[in-house]
Amino acid sequence: MSANHFQILANSEAWVVTLSGKHLATCRSRAEAYDIACKKAEELGSGEIFVHDATGELEFRENIHTPRREDR
């Protein structure tokens, strides 16, 4: 299980990405927010992304694990 927990949430007219409870980015679309979370998870080596709909309900979650170079 990853220690890097990303949340993608609606906030008024924008979508917010958080990493372990701290603001990471504000985006115009959920797709843009998802891309940012995926890229950051890949940079960190792993991440668990929780994607919510506009009402705040969890829509889906995804685990990302990028093997380190020595693991490949």
C-alpha cells in the first residue's frame, strides 16, 4: 500500500488535487487533475489516487506503482 494518497475533488468551478492532505494543484477539469496526480505518483514511485465526482462521492480509485530502475 502506498503512503502517497492523492484526492481529486470538486471545489466550486475547479478540481483540486491533494497529496496526503496538502494542496498540490487546482485544475479546470477532472481529467487535468487526474493527469497531474498520475504524473506525481510516477515521480514518487507509487501512489493511490482517489477520484471523486462533483458531489464528493468516490467514483474510483487506482494504485500506481512505478518500478525503480534497479527493479526493472
